Amino acid sequence: MIKRVFLGLPFVFRRFRLTSEQMLLMGVNSLPLVALVSVFTGGVAAVQAVYQISDYVPMRYLGTAVGKAVMIELAPVLTALVVAGRVGAAIAAELGTMKVTEQIDALETLALDPVKYLVIPRFIAGLLMLPVLTIFADTIAILGGLGVSAVSLHVSPHIFLNGLKDFFKMMDLTSGLLKAFVFGSIISIIGCYQGFKTTGGAEGVGRSATRAVVISSGLILISDYVVASILFG
Amino acid sequence: MIEIKDVHKNFGENQVLRGVDLTIQKGETMVIIGRSGCGKSVLLKHIIGLLKPDKGKILVDGEDITSSNEGQLNKLRQKFGMLFQASALFDSMTVDENVGLGLREHTKMPEAEIQEKVRETLKLVGLSGIEEKKPAELSGGMKKRVGLARAIAMDPEYVLYDEPTTGIDPIMADVINELIINLRNTLSITSIAVTHDIVSAYKIADRIAMLYEGKIIFIGTPEETKNTDHPVVRQFIEGSAQGPIPAL
């Protein structure tokens, strides 16, 4: 399937509407959930950082600790896990239903390639929207950390932002975005693959959706370790 | 002409087709009858290249569909239309988008002409004014007719019908039967239908073939089928639990 996806990539430009619909579903519609997860992630990161470092590290480094934890690890991984649960399951269920109701066969009888029609738009949407969602999650999580620091931890926003800025490296952001590209590909490919191999009616559709979430989540965590090892090892 | 030659297909241990031989002449309506699960739909899916046989050939106008590559297969598929048992309309698309999909993807027709063609095709199957509806808003009979409209929108030479009258009321079933006959008479379409609805088979068929234990065991006109002495065919058309076919 992966080979057919790459061979069919030029199709995206001919039928951009299919891809833009998926980008909307995968990206824009995931924003509220990602925002909710991110704001609390940032807050928790700030509280935990203060607990762990307050005895031996000055509070001006709180923004540094939260910023790096969010950009490198928390935002890309938690966003990917949320999207895997929300979108990966939906892709597997939608394509699984199409499979068991013979809609995928119907596409083939119309001499249309289901990989081009169904997989590639979802693959491209995953590839592009996960980094966008991750940037959004970075911003919301840092704002969450900043808010909690100011309200509960008595660290002023000025100090927090200075800490964030002083030790910021472009690598912090780009490593997170690189992970997001990888996670986006995993979520869409696994969702499509599970959908395409669905058998056995409604029960099979449910099984495929569950498998898509479990396998994607596992692969997200494994690939997170692999990418981190390559970049920082 | 479609020639099916010694086609075998196994799914694991289950031998579904065990050497099917059948020729469908241009312009005729061939109905393949047989019990549920005997492999009729599997045979139909082989004819349009959705499944590959383990052994044997299927020639469409002399070209072997079983050994075609993706490009050749898609070219051959443009000669076909297929009506699926549960219609298989695309849920996310409107009726207009369903029926016009092949035209939009495979032709350079202007959008206005495509919409006109969709309207004409829907009219041919007795529907109008539903172009903007989604499949979920349609009744079972309407879905079948939209599925039929989608199958014939590209003016195919061959139309395959998978259980065209299953799941709809007897009156709507007869409407579908009339449509199939009408399409053969007006558009000279070659049709292959698989069904276990013997009333429908008698009505639409030029010839009837019976698939039993993975092989074609009988071919004849509807009249010959009604009068045959073949014990398996007799039991099937009489719908009797007693006879050589085990009632499992």
C-alpha cells in the first residue's frame, strides 16, 4: 500500500478537493480537543517542573523547562495520541464500512483506484495537519504553563517568557515538527490499512477501529523513541 | 462476448469454484442461479476483475482479464457497469455525484453536459429531482435504481447485476426486472445477473445457467429450465427441501 501511495501522489493536485476535505476533518475539527489537552498539559508541565527543580534551579528557568518539554515531547506526542484516537479510528471505521458495504469494490468497477481516491488524500492530510496541530498545541500548552505559573506558582509572565526565549533553540521546535510528520503518516496509513482489510460486518468495523488506535498509538511511541535517538542520541 | 474457461477459486480450504465454463453472447441476458453462498457473486467479481482465479481464464472480447495489469484492467472495466446487491452507493456523495463519478473522472465532458447526462440516466431508471439527495435519504428501491443509473451512466457494453431484486418488495422487484429488460432492448446491453429469485430469472433471462458445487450444471432458456428433468435444477426451481441438494 505504501508504494502505491507514493506512486499516486501527483493525483493530489488533480483532485485537491478530496485532500482539503480530509484536512478539514483531520485538522480543523480536531482543534477543540487538542486545545483542551494542550492547555492542561502546559499547566501540569509547569506544576511538575516547579516540584522537581525548585530546590536547586532558579525559577527563571521555569519557562525553559516547560518550553522544551512541550515543544520536543509533550505537544507532538499527546497531539498525535489524541488524533490517533479521534481521527485514526474514524478513518478505519469509514473505510471499513465502505469495504463491507462493497463501496470500495464499486470504486474499482468504475475503473477508479481506491488507493488514489481514499488513501492518498488522508495520507497527505495526516502528513500536513499533524505539524499544524502540533504548532497550535505548542502555543496553547506554553500559554497554559505561563498562566498556571503566574496564577499559582508566583512566577511572573515576564520571567517565564525570558526563560523560554533565552535558551530556545530552533531544534526544539523542528524536532517536534519532524516527529509530527512521522506521527501523521503513521495515523493515516494505519487507519487506511485497517479499514481496507476489514471483514465481517459491523463487528469487523469496530475491530478495525480499535486496532487502528492501538497500533497507531504503539507505533507513535516507538517512533518517538527512534526519532529522539537519532536527533538527540 | 465473455468466455469463462475452467475457472477455479478457493478461499482457504473452501473450494468455491471448481472449473466453471460459461460463454455469454453479445446482447444476451444470462442469469446465473444457485443457492445462497454457492459462489455466484464470487463468479461475478471474477468477470470484472475484482477477484483473480486460482486457475482458468476469463476472456472479454478476446482479452484475458485475469492476466491484465492495472492499466489494462481499468480499460476493460470501462466496458462494464455493475449493480451491487446492497447498491454500494458512496455515502459521502450525493446522487448526482454517485451517478456522474465515472463521467467526471474518465471523460472531458463539460460539467453542464455531465449534469444533463445524469438527469437523463436517472430518468431512464424512473427517478427525477433527487440529484442533491444523499443515499441515506433514499428507500431501498430508489437506491437500487440509483445504483443501476450509476452502472449505465458510462454507456457500458456489459452490465453485471448482483442479486438485483434482493431486499426490495415484489412490486419494486418487478420494476427492476422491467428496467433490466428495457436496457437490453433499448441500449443492446449484454447482461449477466446472479440471483436466487427464480421469478426474476424467468422474466429477464435469455438463458439461465445453474451453479452448483462450484460448476455450471445446467444451461437453458427459461422454457427449457421450467421443463427440465435435471433433479438438482428441478429441486431448486420448485424450492423443495427434498431432493439431491442438502437443505443445510
